Amino acid sequence: MDPYTPAIHFRSVSYESGGKQILKNITGSYPAGKITTLVGPSGAGKTTVLKMCNGLLSPTSGEITVDGRPIREIEPTTLRRHVGIALQDAPVIKGTVWDNLALPARLQKKELSRKDAEGWLEDVGLGKEYLNAKATELSGGQRQKVSIARTLVNQSEILLLDEITSALDRTSRREIEELIVRINRKYGTTILWITHNLEQAISIGDYAWVLMDGELIETGESSLLVHPADPRVAQFVKGGSE
Amino acid sequence: MTPLSLALTLIFVIIPLLLSKTLRLGLEKDTLIATVRSIIQLFAVGYILKFVFESDSWIYILLMVALMIFAAVQNARKKGKSIPGITWKITVTIIAVEVLTQGILLGFSIVPPEAQYIIPISGMIVGNSMVLSILFLNRFTAEMEAHRDRVELILSLGGTPKQAIHAQLTDAIKASMIPTIESQKTMGLVQLPGMMSGQIIAGADPVQAVQFQLLILFLLLTTAAVSSILLGFLSYPSLFNERMQLLREQTID
């Protein structure tokens, strides 16, 4: 029995692209208000899972529900504001940090106030002096923070993070980890986080999904990564910690 | 021009042939093919035009224009293979530009409704619309390749396909129109336009030739703007599906 209320639920979800089976019959949930990490080797289909939650991709078969509602019945722009995503390379649009933060509001033909923008920046640990900085000239860590702040502007209840710390140094990684936990605690945001760092998955995540070759091998409390039941996961964990 | 003087113009073909052979550029075969093709194609067009002008029939005029549009579409569609339905999109674009411009020209009696005017002007409109379509498609597919991540970013933040692709679309439209605008700035200073030169050689009054050339230049501004913008707005929706997802394979050329 699942002790949590699912924010997102996958039921027999498969995905095929270019004749290749990327996801195979996945059934599982992401608990509301928790941090779930997605771990697994590259090519396991982790990013595909994330993009499906945000509606950037649709399953070939099966069904995904968000807060109990089938995703295909939710208007795409509404879904994407409700389920925000921070993409792996933290793409930014040309212009300043302000231009980037104002983007989600502009897409809805609304105005973001300077004060709100400063508030979102403060949430991710950047001072207001960054508002006028050129987005493309920021460091990797700063760009990721701007990318997360930009997602926060939509006040999404679910936040998807795609390997956002993989290209960062130790200090920046630590800062982002703290930031994610802070967002989760402060706003009760449900977080799905792809990471290849098992240590991070165990220390930050409440819950974990282990994907391998398009299959959901194991799911449960993060402690499953410490003592995996499945031999394939055990092998993967052993390889990851070496 | 006498047949002898026409034959003598072949000297201008022999010069590059000799140069190519001497310097081993390997361009002899292509030069010969180009020469033979241009002779056959232009004479064929010349005789067809003579027939159409003499027959003075609207059916032949329309047939001639349709043929030009068909040939232009065949040429331009290769550049947009990655965009679904590009053939009919280019066809609609070129027909729309032709109808709009000829409508204005004939509607306001700017030129007389005669084959002698309609066919050459249509040739210039269709030809330019084709070039603009190719320039637009080249740039648009390149922009989409280079900035997929930005398009996806805007979609992921809750933007519509139109918002997501706006920057790439306007960049491609602008880029395709720039050559037309730039070449007009130096017109008459750097080069005399082909049509005007032809008229002057054929004995027309230079000022009269200039007036016609201006008409064509202004016409080409409209052709450029309408071709790029119309093709752009017809093309972009097919890069997305009804769930506002960017279709993967289709931007790969």
C-alpha cells in the first residue's frame, strides 16, 4: 500500500520513438509534497519520464494523472504552469536575468513586479543586483539558480528538475541541494529530481524511482538505495558508489 | 542582332572553357551543359512567348503563369523537406503573392492587361518569391536546429507554440528579406538592374526604363515581405502537435 497521496501517477505508461522502446509499461506514483529522485544509468528514460509529467511528451500507451486528473484532459499551457520544469542545461533567453524572470509572466500577458522578481531571486540565494546581469554570462551554478527562480515565478505546485547539478562544482551543488529542500519545505512543492549522484538521492530525496533500460525496477523510500532488493539495482548502486 | 553576331557571342563561352582546361578546373562539362541548356530553354521560351503574345488568349497566359509557379515550387520545396506539407504551403504562398501583386497592377491600371506585361512581371514575382522562400526555409530550419532548447524552454514554461517560435520565426523572416532591401539601396550606383539594361539596349528611353524598373523594385519589396511572412505563418504550426509538443524528427533536415 502506498502511504502517500500521489501528485503524479503513471499507469502502464510506455513510450516509443523512432522505432525504439524508451519506456516499458511503467506504473508508479510520485508522492505529493515529497522530494522523489529518479536514478538510473544514462539512457534509462529518466528525462522522458520528466518531460511526460510536464506534457512536453505524451505516452504512446498508458495514462498519466496529475492530482487525479488525466494529463491529456488538461490544457497544455495550464499543465505546464502547474508542473514546472528546470531543464538540464538551464537554457536562458537572450537578455538580462530580469528578462528571464519576467518571461513566464509575459507568456501569460502579465507583468512581473520588480519586487516579486527580487523575492524569487532571494529565494534561490541570489541578490537583487543580479537582475540586470546578462543571463548568458552567468556561471553554471548561477544559471541553474535563475532557471529555478524562473520556474518558481509560475508558482508551480510540482517542480521537475533534470540533472541540474551534474555540471556544477561541489559548492554550487551543495547550494542547489539546500535550495531544493528549502523550496520543498517553504512551499510544500512536490519535487521530482533526476540525479546520477546516489549520495545526493539518499540524503535529499524522501522517495526514489530506479529506472533501467526503460523499466521502473524499484520504487520506495530513499533507503532502498542503501539496501536494494533487486540485484540489478544492487549492481548499479555498487557501480555508482565506487 | 544578326545570326552571325549571335554566333560570335559564343566567344564568351570559349574563354571560360579554355581557362578551365588550361588551369585544370574541371568545369568544362558543366559549362557546356549550362550553355546548351540556356540556349535550348531560352529559345523555347522565346518561341512560346511569341506564340502566346500573338494568340492574345487568357488561357495561354494563365497556363504560362501556372507553369512558372509549378517550376518554382519544385525548386523551393527541396529546402523545406523537413516541414510537413511544404509543397502546398509554398504553392499557396507564391499564388497569393502573384494574385496580390497582379491584382494591384491590373486593378489600378498601372500596366495594361496584356501578355507582354503580365508574363515577364509574373516571372519576376514568381522567381523572387521562390528565392525568398528558399532563403526563409534555409534560415528557419537552421534557427530551429540551433535553438530547439529555447523553443522547448518557452513551451515548458506554459507558452504557446506561436510564443515559443516567435524569435526564430521573426529572425528567419528578417534574414530572408535583408538581401532584397540591401540590394535596392545600391541600385543604380553599383549595378544597373538587368531589366533596365535590357530595355536601354533594346532602344527604350532611359527615363522610361527607370520608371519600369522602379515599379519592379517596389513590387519586389512586397513580394519579399509577403512571401516570407506568409510562408512563415503557414510553416510553423506543423512543427507542433495538438498537445503543443515540438515534433522531434521533423526539424532534422
